[in-house]
Amino acid sequence: MGLNTIQNLIDAELKEKQKNMSTFSIIVIIVIILHLVVGFGWLIYKLSPRKENMDQKSKEKDKFL
């Protein structure tokens, strides 16, 4: 085996590792983004007014009028 062949094998391995790392990074980024989307969705759901609360507020307004 010549030095050039060994260098080609090393280059091929490095490219494969970079590809795998890139795939891993993309998966991690997707998981983080999904986590944020679900978190904000949950927060909006929790902070949104409920139907019961709206009915109670309208009844309280009617009492004062």
C-alpha cells in the first residue's frame, strides 16, 4: 500500500465521520426545535382563557350593571 492509498482511506473515514456528525447534529437540532414548539404550545394552552372563566366574568359584569 502506498502513502497515497492510506491518505485516501483516512480522507474517506473523515468524510464519513463528518457526515455522521452532521446527521447527529441535525437530529439534535430537530429535537430541540420540537421541544420548544411543544413548550410554547403548552404555555399558550395554559394561559388561554377557559370557557367557564369567560361565563363567570360575564355574570359578574351583569351583577354590577
